[in-house]
Amino acid sequence: MSENGTPSISYLLDSNTPPKPVEIPVVESRIRDLVDKISELRKLEVELERHRAVLSPVRRIPREVLGHVFTFLHPYEGGEKVRNAAGRKDLLQLSLVCKLWRDATLGTHELWTGLQIRPRHSLESLKSVRAWFSQAGSLPRRLQYEGWTLGDGDRFTDRPRRYCSCGDLYSRPEPRPCLLAASALPQLLTNGPRLDHLTLKCANTVCFGHFLDAMDTLRQDPTTPESRPWDTLRSLSIKFRNTMLQHDPQLGDIIVSHLERLPIVDSLAVDLPSSWSAFDPDFDTSHLELKILPSLIERLTTFYISCTWSGPHLLKLLPHCCNVETLTINFENSGNPLADMGDHPLVRNYSASPFVLPKLRTLRTRMAQDLELLDLMQAPQLVNLDIGMFPTTEKLSEDDLLFPIASFLERSGTAQSLRTFQLRACHIDAEHLFPIISNLNALTALTLDDVKVEMRILGKMFREHDAGIQGGYGLSFSRLERLDILQLPPGYQLDPIVDYIKERGPSLKFQLVASYNVPEQRVMKEEDVRETLRFSRSGVRASIVPVVKWTQYV
């Protein structure tokens, strides 16, 4: 018996003896007591955590630091720093956590600088858009209109549409309003807040024409401000969806006539519709004039153009790029719009006397089948050259890559001053690649991205090159800070490059970044590379990263 007269049950806890009938109520009472105590302890534990939270370092993080952390939220659309519907929802949810987080989100202007709108955002959305951008303070604002497709739940009328059907060859005969012209965008660009950048993703060029007409109509309103957001843009990007348009003998002239109505900006990107989608197969695009005003081109510092139309269109635009510092030319499906144009007067003229881009510092090509255009130009201030070729299984010849690049750099006088060189998406012999990169003595960054080249032969050529140098002056990669060998194709190994670096020992001090475009199999792992270089006392830091697919768009 226990002191209070109840039966003692301690012997039951240390054995498998069944309880007597008189002991069962005692055990049940004891269980209830323990449950009550545990419940009290849990309450105390909750109270303990609440008190600890008071001293949590997170609570003492300054609002500005918390807001900076929030800027790493990535709701961006298509690589642009604009927030789509999901991104806006995520940001608003952050602001509902607590007062501190709300103050941090509202006080961090960077979170509110980019916005995406779609066709469903009609005039009723103007107030919300203005309210959103008002949180951006004085920071530059970016707006993207996504008119290529309608997302889930995006409806303009009770009849769903995948995209605006203006001028579409397969559109229904009954007239429908233009989604772009009837959206909030014309009003925003007329009476809205000041914008720094606009991306306009139009369904097609007919749709763009309707938008410009709507802008002109609004401008005639006496209440329209003299300086519209459309007129004060610093940067503009226009992209057209490839849509089969209704046949019209004047279609080509109609398309290019819209381009002369662009505002004067510092940065311009134009993605023209492909010739196969916009025109009949037998339509000759060479006679068309891309009516981008010379006054606009001469103002540009950054210019991106994607044009698949056959003809000398680029040769009529590029000589006006007297202030362009960054130029990107995307050849897309055509590969080379100057093909079979050798007898054209402009080609003959610039072959004899290449045009000069006096301020160009960065030149990029994308999806190029050859580099004939480089034979017609020079850039005396060039420091960055980024060549993206048209992906193919065929090897590039000397005429495709080596001779155009070498002659272009020699003509420009920049072979010994070029700082970065990137080569992407090509298959080339080491004998044709080595003369290019071995002559670039000032390189600080070299990238080979999805390049099929025999690394063993390339490494051997660099060894022979270095062995022939007296006194060690002028060794390969003496100024290199970073070497990227990305998307190494199946069957091509990194080992020969690592062996070459190992043999050079401490004379090389750069960062090596590599990735494999193959499944997990027999490849050099990051720890293998680092271990190999550590024993050679190399100053090279190595890392193997996941594959990031190269894209033709910049």
C-alpha cells in the first residue's frame, strides 16, 4: 500500500504481471494525472518558444536588409525583371506575414519596378497598375506586355482565344477587336507613369499597327500630356509571334511602315517575324526597306535585331550605328540573309571599304551559318566578341569561322586588345580553332559553349606553342581570369585540358568552369579535377556546374 492508502503499483511497471481488479482504477487515475501534466508542459513549451522568438536574430534584422533578401525572389518572366501574376501573388503574400515584412516589402522599391500585363488587363486595370508602380519610388520602371498567348483564365470576351487574331490567315471571318489595342497598354503609354523599359510581345505586325493607331487616336485628345511615357522610353523591345498572315500584295510595305513610328530610345531590340510565316514562299523580301529611322539608329547605344529576311537589310541599318556599344545580330532560321548577295552594290561597296562602328565594344551573333557579315565591317574599339553559330553536325570550314574572325580582328586592329571571346554551338577542327584563340594574347575570359572540338589535339597544339616561346614571355592564357568549357558534348573529354593546366603548374591563375551535356557517366568529377591540380600546385580554381542550355536570345 502507498502512503495515501491506495495500492502500490510500482511492481507492475517493472514486470509483466497483470494488474488486480483493485489496482486498475489506480493505474487509470495515474494515467490521467500524467496526461494533464504533459498537456501543461506542452503549453509551457509553446510559451517558451514564444519567449525565445522575442530574442530571435530574425526579429532584429533591419527592414532594409529584409527587403534586400526579398529581392532574391525569382518570379521573373522570360528572363526579364518583371512580375507576372504568380510573382505578384508571391510578393503580396510576403507582405501579409507580419507588420515588419509588410514594411520591408513596401519600403523596398526594387520589388515593384517590373510588371507584366496581358490582354485581359483592360482599362479597369489602370488604377492597379499605377498603384503598383507608385511603390517603385524613383527607380526605373519596366513593363512587359505578353500578347503571344493567353494564360489560364485570361479571357477578353466570353469566347476564349489563344492569342490576338488580327490579320491571321486562319482567323474566323467575323471581326474581332484587337486585344492589344483594346488593352490597358495604349492608355498606360499615354497617361500612365513614366517608364524606363517596355517589352512589347505582339501577336503579329497587324496587331502592332492597330496598337500604333490607338496611340495616335489618344494623342489627339486635348487632355493628353505633351510628353507621353511612350515618348520618354529609354529602352524598347518589340517581338512578333510567327503567325501566318492573310495574303496582301502590300503586306511587306505595311509591316516595315510600322517601324518608322517607333520612339527615339537609347536601347532597341527588334524581333521581326520570320519570312516563312509572314510572306508567301515566292515573295522577294530583298526589295523591302526596314524603315527604322536613321535618327533613331544613330541615337542607340544598344541594338539587338533578329531578321531572317533575305536581302541587304542589315547593311542599310548597321552603318548608322555610330553610337552603338553593344550589338547583337540573331540570324535565326535564315543562317545568313546575305547568301547569294555577292553582286549587290552594297555588298561590293563594303567589301572594298568596310563600314566602321566606331564605338562598338561588344558584338554578338546568334544562329549564324557563316560570318560573311564580318567581312564587311570593322570595330576599332571592340573588346568582347561572342559568336553563336547555327547548330549543325557538319564541321565548320576555315572560310566559315577562322578567316572571317581573323580578318575582322586584324582589320579592326583589336586582335591584341580583345578581352573576352565566346564561341557557341559549333563543330570545328582544333586546327581551325587554335589560330583564333592562340592569337588573342589579352584575353581575360574565354568560353567554349557546346563546341565540339578534339580537346586532345587542342591541348597538344598549346603545348607546342608554349614550348617554342623563349623566356616564357607570351605563354598562352597568361592574362586569363576565367575559362568556361560548357555543355561538353558526349565523347569529348575535359582530361586533356586539365593535363595541360597541370603541366603549366603555378604559371596559370584563373577560374575553370565546366559542364557536361551528357548523363552521369565516365566524366571528370569536380573533386578529380581539383585533386589533380592541387598536386601540380596550379593556381587554377576548378568547378563543375550543372548544364544551363544556351539560348539564341540574349
